[in-house]
Amino acid sequence: MTRPVRIKGIAASVGIGVGPARLSSREQRALTYRRISDGEIGDEVRSFQHAVAASRDEIELAKQELIQQHGSAYAPILDVYLLMHTDALLIDAIVDEIRGDKINASWALGRVVERLKAPLLDDASSYFRERARDIDHVKEHLLRHLSGTGRGESPASHPTILVAHDLTPADAVHLLAPPTVGLVTEMGGANSHTAILARTFGVPAVVGTGPLPVVVEQDEMVIVDGFSGDVTIGAPPKEQRVAAERRDRFFSFLESERTTNAVTRDGISISVAANIELPSEVEAAIENGAEGIGLYRTEFMCLDRSEPPSEEEQVELYRTVVTAVAPKTVIFRTFDWRGDKRLQSDRLAERQHDWLKTQIRAVLRASTGGSVALMFPMVATLDELANARSLVEDCRGELEDDSARLAALPVGMMVEVPAAALLAEQFAASADFFAVGTNDLVQYTLGVDRRDHRTAGSPLDPAVLRLLDQTIVAATNTDTPCSMCGDMAADPIGLGLALGLGYRKVSVPASVVPLARAVIRNVDLATATEAARAALDCKSAKEVRDLALDRFGNELGALWRKHGIV
């Protein structure tokens, strides 16, 4: 195919990467089936157990490398893979398959993995689908050691763009360290552990491209655009120079924006907080000047555990975050890990209900260390919100510590289904605050499948904009604090329109905080308001985007051109 070749994927880590391709040699290993005799069973089980031990040692080494480079807060990303090496549902089941069906270890491994993945892949939640990828990653490590290959790749010796079918988190620790300057993978999503590690290392990344349409040659020049999700293979020299200039300007831009204020051209202060998933991201949020944590996605602490951490473990984790961020506020979102995530206590399985109460108690106890708020996801009816608040009070009554039992804990809700937006004024009577999740709101308003990130609907769709408008109007009329914490706030165009609709609090990924502040400082609210009003009457998301580009061109055009952000 003629070069350059342009590919679209999922923007997983912001920035621009330019460099020669480095092809990962990790290929999906074909499983071979072999019947074994009674006399071979013992040897096959021992061979598998040796592979488990060697794989565990490999991941432990990667964990120590990660801790040395970035601190112990990152350890949970790899702890889950270590735990899976002792998981009876995986390891013991494979041994049982070897013994019971008299088959070779690699075939038994493949059979058990597929069985464990099936219910996860059937779930609509991206969280569970990513957990299925985690099981595949453990399978990859075990197959390596069953074949006797182990970890063969060494870190790059010069700046390169790593191109891979997939990358396990342990490999990511090993291969994404400097001087790697970009990552492209055919598999994965924006919230995969590998994507989180790319953000940790500050490596621009595009994931989930699907099968690459061309064979990438070793050292072929590649451009990775971590803003748009675009990858250019075989980029000509002129494009390389332009991309390198964008990269350098963005580095300078980030440094200069870390200490600026988010004040519009006409003098209105806007609060910019950070969305995080792991304690390890708190440092980046603080460094980038985030005004608190507007969304802490607590389900990521669970990783692949069969159940959430204990109450004591959660208290310790939450306190670490609260103390680091104090006196600014941390908003913890309760577990949000199912396709149907609404809080309907009467229909929750008993164990899930207990887990939720454990989490609420832990948040209450951690709230004594700073400013904390709690919010519930996917609230769709007034009864659900009433049940949520009642559950919080029940948990208060179970605490022995008077300071925790009496601690102030604002209780809010995500607005991410149309019903919540349509009844926002009624919800405001019971909710201490709103946080609008535009990602889910788009899904449920437009009926799109969030599992396909490349064809998902847009928050700029007029139907979505009208719900956003109705929500902020209701919040304003009732003096209910309201923030926006979905992807729309992280997009310069979307942020401009959100300000025009009336949003004065936003929460974005930690790495995007400086960019959001820069956009805000270049926006005049009178212009933004006119643009937002006009956008409500548009017929499509494309028409809205074109209108915004035109209306904001004079104010944001220089910023976009200077930094190549849009």
C-alpha cells in the first residue's frame, strides 16, 4: 500500500509521538492440542507449575521496576496479575483439566481462559471487557514460559514508536520507559491497564486500531496523535517536521500552564478538577494544578479481584488520596462496574449490597481526613436517589467512631441517563450536587454501543446538548452545584460549548487539566453563550462542531494552531 497510511484508533494518552517504528515480537501464540498418558500427567502438571512460578517472577520484577521509577502507588496495576497466578478459578482449574481430561497444559490453559472470559465479554460494560483482556494477558505470560521463551525483548536504545498487537501491563512497564516516545496497539481501550501505564509514563498512545491494514516495517517513520487517535505510518519528512514542532510546542505549553488560573476573558473563574482511577494519578493531578478530584472511579481498585478490597483496605486507600489532595475536595463515585449500574437496592444481589455498604462506611471514615463527597452513578428515578441517601444514613449508624459518624458528607448523583436530566429539578431537592457524565448520557440518549469507541455518538449531538442545557438550567434555578466530568469537557470544542450552556465546574483527566485551563482563558462567555444557544437548534453533531469552530475561531484559533490540539 502506498505511503503514508493513515489509521484511526482510540486516543489513550495525549501528546504527539514521532519516531521510527519498533515492532513488538509478541505474537498471539497458537495453542496445540495433545493427549497425554497417565504417566505424563505428573510431568505436565509440574511443567505448568514451573511456568506459573516463572511468570509470577517476571511480573514481580516488572512491579519492582515500576515502583523504583514511579513509586509504590502504581503497584496495584500489577498486583492483580500476581493475584491471578494464585487464583483457584484459573490455576487450579487448569491443573484439574490436565488431570481430568489428560490434555497438555497449554490446551488446558486456553480452555479455562476462554471459559472465564465468556461472561465478561457478554457484559456490555467496558470495565468487564477490559478484565477479559487482563485474563488474556496472564495467558500470554504463562504460554511464554510453557514454551520456554520468557521475556525476550529489551528496552529501546533510542527514541522509537512501539507498535504491537497488544501489550501486557508487565511488558508495558518494561517497554514504555524512556526512550520510547509513542505506542500503537491493535487491541485495548482507553481505560485498559496498558493505557493507564502509557499515561503514567507520559507516552502518547493510540490503542484499539484493529488489525493494521499494512505491514509496518521496522524503523519506518510513524506519527502518533494522542489527541485525535490518528496514526500515520510511513510519514514523509515534511509531516515529521510538522508533528515534531507540535510535540515540542505541547511540551512547552504543558509546563507553562501548570500554574495558570482558569479565568475566562471576561473574568469569570471556572473550576477545573481531575478525573482519576488510581491513587498513582493524584500526583499528576496536583502537579497540573487540579482544583480537587471531581471524579474518583473507585471500581478500578477492584481490578480482577473476586470481590472489592476490605473496608480497612479501602479506608487506607481513600485516606491516602484525601490527605494528598486536602484541603481540596475528593468526590468518590461508588462502584460502577455493570452494564446496568443503577442503584436499586431491592434488586441488588446480597453480596453486592454488602460491598456497597462496606464502601460507604469506608468513605465516611476517610472523610475525617479532609474534604470528601460521595456520588452514585446511573441514578434514573427519584426512589433510587432516596434509597441511596437512606443507605448512607444506615451506614452512618453502623460506625463506632463519632467523628466519622458525624462527618459532613455531601451526597450527589451522576446525571448520565435522560431520565435524570429530564427530572433534574426534582432530583435537586434531594441531591447535594450533580456531576454530568456525558459519555453515558450520549450512549443512552442516542442508543449507541460504547464498546465500539470508533463509532460512538457525539456529546455535540443536539439531542444531548438539549439534555445538558436542561440539567444546568435546573441546577442553576435550585442552587445545586453541577459539574461536567465526561469526555465533552476534555474536548476544546465541547468545553467551549459547555461554558456557553452555563457549566462553571468541569473535571477532566489529570493530563488534560492544563489544556482545559488554556481553553477557558481564551473563551469569552458572551461568545460561548451565543454559540451554545445556536448549537441547540442545529440538526447534527457535525453541524454543531462546524458552528463552534466558526464562532470560537477568533478566540481559540490561535491556541489550536499554536499547539495543534484540534
